Amino acid sequence: MNKSLSAIGVLACLLISTVSANDKVIRIYHDSDYTSHSSSAQAMKMGFLTAMDEIDYKIGNYQLEFVEKDHRGNVVRSHRTMKQFVNDPSALFILGGLHSPPYIKYRQYINDNEILLLVPWAAGGPITRHPDSNNWVFRLSVDDTKAGLRISDYAVNSKQCKSPHLLLEDTGWGKSNFKTITNYFESSLSITPEVTWFNWNTKDNAAKLILREIAKSDSDCVIFVGNAIEGATFMTAMTEVEQFNLPVLSHWGITGGNFPQTLGPTTLSKLDLSFIQSCFSFVSSEESKFSQSVFARGQKLFPEALTDYRSLKSPTGYTHAYDLAKVAIQAMQNITLSDDMAQNRQLLREELESLNTPVKGLIKTYQKPYSTFSQSNLDAHEALGLSDLCMAKFTPDGVIEVMPNTIPKVPN
């Protein structure tokens, strides 16, 4: 573990050790991949704790304790955390992580057990869309029912891609994107894109075989849905397969690990690569006194990890977790907390669905981020919409720059 991550862990311990004798503890679990995609987990943690620091980690007489739960990208380990949460009389909600599969696979368990889950990263469309109103999952992040549309529109209208090849990880996340992207191209261009599925931990030789087959086809771009580890494997292979020379439009999973560091400046410079992000960036958005103050607070908390704007890895994890924490804080301040944690969860869930106090965040001011979920209101637990999603690119040194937004043309 490097020094900056070690410092973050030490700081978290210090934060949760400041509980006074008169305070009671409320625990917030962070179910995330601190092992294989640590930069995303650390970014979410830093953003969330930056917002918590603004209220001195305290709501009324309750001290807020942040608990790291490393599921290592394993759905069984994530489920284990959920079970522990259910049996913890001091646990109020779970802050989700990067991976969608745990929350798709165990969505029924989450709702049946009234586990309040707030998601600042995982983008799988089904996560927030339970078949009935007993919905305990709220998201402030990219949503795949919109992401596929945004990526596809950019491919067609900015990259002139008329015959995409979908390169998708074979998980619930990949499948939810397959549905959205395929619907877009069938509706807008009357074509059904070719698709290749890959598994986690796909190696270099297998990636090159796949890419050679794509290069032989009539495809004029690749739409990629995968995370940083497989993303680095495929993108490196693209620069090594001689006949491969296609633009790549990617989901944002590649930003959740050490993707740019793994590729390096030379390989990054060879790629025509763009990917989806939410529209705020410390690096490329216009500075405001508010964004400056948020980052300055983060720097004080995490001086080794946040030396300047460009040092922040997986920056949307920080942004989303900060904004989601601000929404959660406002909702917690609007209810009366008690020692009955099941009641607290229910009250907080209801308050999130009815919250109408404006909450100032980095991406925007949230006027009414959520509403009551129903099958006629499928976006009720989504705080971000299509207009909040932009495309971005890496600079050669691996810094993410968000490009100006254009609203996608929604197919009829």
C-alpha cells in the first residue's frame, strides 16, 4: 500500500475514534472493492468523508462512523457485508461501490431486508428499479438506462460510427448496457450491432484474438463496457494488433482503477478513446468558490492523496460520494434519529423520497433528487439525469478532462 492510501486509512481511524462519552454511534458501511479497484474505493471514501467533515461527523447526539468493507469485487463477500449490516443495531445505511453485480444479484435480498443502500458509482440499470414500491436503493451516479444512450449518441454524431461492435463484460452490468445500446441503434439506424462478450480477468492473448476478429469485420467503432483491469488489457492490445485502428467509446468503468497508469502516456496517446462521466470536473469545469472550498477541505484531510486537482484518481467517485453525502446529511438532519435503527432507516428512506430542501453539490444543486418509486416512475431513485452526463478523455499523463455536454437525440 502506498503512503497516500495508508494515510487515508489512518485518518479514517482517527475520525471514528473521536466519539465522546455522551455520543452514540451510527455506522455507515462502505461496500466497495478496496483491493482490485482501490482508486475508486478511496475516491468515494475521500469524497464522502469530506462532506462528513463539514458537520464534524455528527448528527445530533450521534457520531457518524465510516466502516470500510472490502468485497474485493466478489459478490459473495458483498452479500456477507449485507448480512452483517442487517445484524448491526448501529448501522444506518450502506454506501455502495463500483461494481454493479452484487446489487443486481442481491437486489431482492436488499429490499426484503430493508437495507438502505446509497450508490455513488455502480451504474447497472436494474439496481434502483425494484419490481414494486418496496425500493431501498438510491443512486447518485451514472445510470445505464441513460449511459448507453449518451455513449451511443456520441459515437454516431461525434465519431460518425454507423456500424459499432459492442465489446461487453459478461455480467448483469454488461447485459443492462447491451439492452440500452442495442435499442438505440435499432431505433435510430435500424441495425443490430454485433457483440462480443468477455469475462473478468481476460488475458492479453485472448483479447488480441477478439480484436483481430473485430478488425476483420465492417465495424467502424467499438463500444466498450468493462472495468479498469480488463480495460487496460484490451486497450493495450488495441495498440499492438496491427490491423486494429478504430475509435473506442467506453463506459466509465475504466476510470475506477489504475487504468491510465497501467497504459502509460505512450499507449494512451495512440488510442482514440472517449468515455462517459458526470459533467463536473475539478480539472476542466469552471472553478467556483464552492468547488475550491470543497477541494481545500479534502486536501486538509488527505494531503498526500490530493496535492492538486490533477492528482485526484477516479475523480467522479469523489464527486458523486460528496454530493450523495450532502443529500444524505440533509435528509438525516430533517428527521429525528433514535436508538431504533430499523425505524431510522425507514424514516430516512421516506425523507429521501420527499426531500425538497435544496442541496448544493459539485455537479448541481439538487432541488428534489428523489421521489416515490413506482413502475410508472422508474427514475424515482436516480438523482442524476441525461443532462448531467458528459463524455470525457484522458490526457497523455492520465488526467480526466470532461468535454462540453451535448444532449443526445433520443430515438423515437
